Amino acid sequence: MALRSTHAGRIRQTWAGLAAAALLLMVQPSAQSAPDPAATTPSAPVPRMGWGGGAMAQRSADARFIVMMIPHHQGAIAMAELALSRARRPEIKALAQRIIASQSREITQMRQWYRQWFGTDVPAWGIGSGWGMGMGTSLEALKSAPDFDRAFIEQMIPHHRMGVMMASHAEWNTQHPQLRELEAAMVRVQSQEIEQMAQWYRQWYGTSGS
């Protein structure tokens, strides 16, 4: 039990750091704007993420959101695809199918908008392959988890929570109404899925799973 608690705590800490970095990038002003002294606090440094000479900061809020949300979606899809073969409960498999279908559609839509609005394909985000999963060993841990269903919920709930935070904060600065509608849908659907997973976790394991 102590090992499970320690692992869950590490996952939450990793998500917290990535969430802080992602939200900072989505709400920060462009490189030409005056810096906001209230935007950073010395007691809570944000990890350095290698944006390639500040190119990420110079993109619009809509472009930054798409560039960051696509790999986040890809991480959820990778976990869900694994659930189709490893999950024991039909409820988990059905949820995985819904995640794959909805987030694949959203990725396709965001790629189309990015080409339409910014004249190029969506660039790879320079944070590394661990971004979509939230931590580099997450998918490998799922592959070998003795209780896959439990591990899946323990990882997908914080993954969804980060997606909800990213989408809800992005709505503040979104310029395109189509993207704002998509962000609102992400918040609604993923919040519902979080509540469903938490309910299953309480039913199956006696705690919240978060």
C-alpha cells in the first residue's frame, strides 16, 4: 500500500509541474508585450522546457493551445488503446473506445484549423515524448501493472484533470469561436469521464482514485 501511495504521489507531482508550465504558456502575453510581474512567483519556479528560442511564446494563444493539446490527447489515446487489450472490466474498455474516438476526432479537427489559421502543419512541441503521457514511464507502467484497471484509472484521472485545466484556462484568450466551443466540450466531456472513473474506483476499490 505504501508503494502504491508513493507512486500515486509522484504522478500527482509530475502533473502539477507540467500543468503549471502549460498554463503559463497559454496565458502569457506575446513576446512584444510588457512582462507581467504578477505572472511569476519566486517561490514557485516553472521548469525550463526548451521552446526553441522563444518561438512557442510568440505564437498566438490558439496556436499554443493546439500545439500542446494534440500530444496530450495522443497520450490519452495511447493509454486507451492499451486498455482495449489489457482491461478486465467492460466498463473500462467502453470508456477507452470513447476516448479514442472523441480525442482522435478532436486531433483531426485541431490539425485542420491550425493549417487553415496559421498556414502550416502543427509543429512538434519541444518538450519531449513524455509530455503526452505526463511522465516518461507511465505507459510502460501500465503495460506491466498487475491490476490494469486500477492503474488505468489512477493515471487517466490526473491526465484528464490536466486536460480540463488546459482547456478551461485557454478559453480566456481563445480568438476563434470554433476552438472555444471545442475547449468547452473538452471540459464538459472529460469532467464527466473523471466523475465516472472516480465512481468506479470507489465502487471497486473503496477510495477515490485521485
